[in-house]
Amino acid sequence: MAIIRNGIALTMFLTLHGALGFGSISRHAAIGAASRRHLITAFSTAEAAAASSASEKKDGPIKNDQAYANLKMEEIVSLCKRRGIIFPSSEIYNGFAGFFDYGPLGSELKRNVKDAFWKAFVHEREDVVGIDSSIIHNPTTWKSSGHLDGFSDPMVDCRETKLRYRADQLYCSPVVLEECGSTVGFVCVLEGNDEDMVKEAKAQANRLLKEKEKKGAIQPFQFKDLTQVTEEEMAQIPSPGSNKPTLTMPRDFNLMFQTNVGAMQDASSVAYLRPETAQGIFINYKNVLASSRIKLPFGIAQIGKAFRNEITPRNFIFRSREFEQMEIEYFIPPGDEDVWKPYHEKWIADSKAFLEQVGLREELMGYDVHEGDGLAHYARACTDITFKFPFGVQELMGIAARGDFDLKSHSEGSGKVLDYFDEETKEKFIPHVIEPSLGVDRLILALICSAYAEDEINGEKRSYLSFHPSIAPVKVAVLPLVKNKEPLVKAARELYEKLKKRWNVQWDQTGAIGRRYRRADEVGVPFCVTVDFETIESDGAVTVRDRDSTEQVRIPMDEVVPYLSKMIDGY
Ligand code: GAP
């Protein structure tokens, strides 16, 4: 059955995303092959496999597509907890909705993701500098930015269960009998992937038909979200909590967290935890301009925490109440489409290239171009890069052309001049801005989903995370083949000490080598280095195993660092 949401057939929407999606790549594999050709000097793959006690036979290609199609969010959540990537916050006190803690591996992953962003957009560019502003700004900031008056989501309350929902995430549809065209009542389901929504709607429709003692086929559901319903319709729409029409009409709910600054707890001490990092950039525009030698066009980047009192935090770290953002305000000369559009398009292309570079599978990404009502009143354009999460295609990052709205508003609100003097033209003006904005946590979820893979080794199912080496939490596992031969363990230990000066490296000497490989695979360690008898007795070389292909190569000890360096850091 086709889903119609807000009058648009969802199947069409998804096809559109698919059509605009990017072609397929195998960048990682290509880099790997090239570097290997360059660096392997001593032994062939076959010799290496023979030298290792665990030769593996990988059956068929990585079954990413099938594995991903079957993947449920619960499996991701469970894997993250089991392996120390992400835990529910305050779990010993039964958790705290919308908050999460990153464990030993998750904190490494997060650090790598942020470093990759900073490297790509600040260090490797001459036109972007970074800042790290305070989280709490002078509260007038939020008046000027429009957040105090307008940063809200529409919510509906269930009068009976007291549960609160985001009105734009609840979808209702009339249940209409095919034969006579009469409406029996309404169904109301939470936003989710098409299949789940239709399944739940069908179940509700069946209950409704039974209740009303009606029979017969029904027309396809015509979904619209609850911001678009009339009072008359709302009086018939069942609340997901009570199954009765007990929902209020939508009201605006401001998402900013309030706090008080100083000893007094009155209206004069109210301040806000920043709901985005962007405003910290705008209020520092003048300082950065005065203290750096940058010239238009230039960008200011910031990575940091943001807080939103989300009505319905959902889908694990996809929408949480405390998260991190990586944002850039890229200041450009004022002008019409011919001025801002090329910058906007370039930032979309650069953002996509970055997402690919950190390992997002291209075929899971797409674009969502905002138009008409979907665009803020001041915005010239906004394009989201979307990702196909297990719960549906959703925004991953946004790239907006915001005109001069922000600097102008802060100039008016503060009474300070926030313009730019062009030395060449001798003109003064308020620059316009392009804003790429990406959630760290949302990207991490996309990276975990993207990396999830399954295949068979020696006839046994293997599930692993095929993280790109640059963001993998642990880059290398050093494995002494046995743990009771001192010279062998010593050689392995020396290599481990050397490698850990450069990367986050794991030491693992327990269990059969095949088991150790599997342990490393599950958390996405891209390379296992095995020190064996040959290492100490004859060739002074080690076996380096590639996680994805399970291919093993034999490399002289003193070439291990340059080899891994090329594979992990790309140079
Ligand atoms: N300065 C623009 C801005 O904040 P946004 O679309 O509200 O725009 C930008 O947020 C990005 O921040 C989103 O694309 C998403 O990656 C991330 N993000 C927003 N709200 C989030 C939340 N509640 N939890 C996790 N990530 C979130």
C-alpha cells in the first residue's frame, strides 16, 4: 500500500532521494590495494597465511546491503552498549531520556570524527579558522537570533496519559471504505519507516472496523501530520497513548534549556544553554576579524555541545537532548543568486566529500532540497544531506544560505557595527553567510550503521564494523601468537609500545588467534598485527591482517609503521 504524507506519495519521495543519491564507491578498497602494492616487500599473501596459525577463508563479498536491510535499531543499540561505544546516561538510576554517555570506544570514535572534521575544514583550508566559545552566552544573544521567540516545536498533549508528542511527528489518516467512500474514523501513528507506519495503521484500522461493526476493503492511507489537522478532525483522532481522541490541538514549545546565572534566581538571572553552536560564531565575528588576517570569503568553525529540550528524543542518539555540533559560518560578499549560489553548491559538494572520506556509504546518502514553506523566511536556500537510517531517510546535515540575517540581527541587538571593509573596493557591508551544520552524534550513528557488515569466514557468520581506518576507535590490535614464549611476547610488546605512540592500539594475547581476530572485527579494528615464531626465529617480519578482506601480508618489522601510516592516515 502506498503511503501518502501531506499529500505526497512517500514512495515517490523515497525514489526521489534514491534518484538524487550518489553513485557507489569503494574508496577504502582502492587505497588499500594501491598502498599494499607499494609496501609489501618481503612475502606473498600465501606465504603469510601459511605462517599464521589462523588462515581464514572469506566466503563471498561483504554482505553490507543485505545485512543493512535487515538491521534493526535495537541491534545497533545493543552492540553499542555491549562493546563500550555508547551507554544510556545515568543507567544505574534507570537512565535519563534523551541523554547518552560515550564509553571507551565511543569516546575514541567521537574524538576521531571531530578531529577529521577539524582537519578537513580548518587545518587543510586557508580560508577557515576555528573558535571555541562559551556554552552560555549573554541571553540577549537568543533574543537577537530569534531563538527566544521562535525556536519551538509544535507539540500535542494527551489529556488522559499526560504523554507529550511532537505534532509534526504524529501522522493521522482517515480510514475510508473502498466501496462506499465513507469515513469510518481515523488512525494515528508515530513517524517511522514506511513499512512500520503502514503496519501499525492497518492494525488500528482493523480494530476500528471491528469496533464500528464495518466490513470491506479500505482505501490507501492518506497521511498528514498533526500540525495540519482541523479541530473537527482532532476530535476524532485517537491518541497513541489512550487510543481515544484525547489529544490537544498543537501548541508551540520552546526547546531551549533555561538556567540561572549567579546567586539570584529571578527573571534577571535567566540564561540559556546554547541550542546551537552557530550563534557563538556570530557573536565572535568582530573579534575574529580584528585578530586574524583573514579576508572575505572566510569561515569560522566551531565544534561543541548543544542542548535542546526535545519533546520526543528518539531513535537513540539521532535526536537527543544533549548533543554536539560541528558548524561553520562561511562569510561571503553580499549579492544575488549569482554570488551566493556557487558558494552554497561548493559547500554541499565539500560536505558530501567529507562524509564519504570518513566512510559513509554513498548509496545511503541523498539530498533534500528545502523549498517554499520548508525554508526559513530569511534563508535563500537550504539543502540537507540525508542518510538512510534503519528507521528511515532522515536529515544528517544541513547546508543553508542564510543571507545577512544573523549578523544584521546581532548588529541591531547589540548596537555594534558588524560590517566588513573591503580594502579593494573601499566598500563597507554586512557579509552574507553559508552555514554547513552537522551533528557529531548523528554522524556517529550514520557511521556505525554504514559500517555494519556481515559475511562468512570458514563457513561461520561474522558481523563486524567496517569503519574507515581514519575514524576507527582502535586502529591496530597487536597479537602475540602465543603468550608463553618470552622472546615472542617481548618482540610483540616492543612493537605495541612503538605503535601506541602514534595511534590508539590494542594489546590482545588471550585466546585462539581466530577468536582474537573476531573480537577486533566486531569493534571495527582495521588491522591486526600478529607476531609469530617466524618473527623471532627467522624473518623478523610480522603478519598484518586486513579486517574487511581478511587478507594477510607479511611485512618486515621496521616497515610496519610506514605501512600502517599509509593505510590509516593516507600518507
Ligand atoms: N545552526 C543550524 C542548526 O542548528 P539544525 O538543523 O537545527 O540547524 C543542525 O541542526 C544539525 O545538528 C542537524 O543536521 C543534526 O545533524 C544535528 N542535530 C540537531 N538537533 C539534534 C538533536 N536533537 N540530536 C542530535 N543531533 C541534532
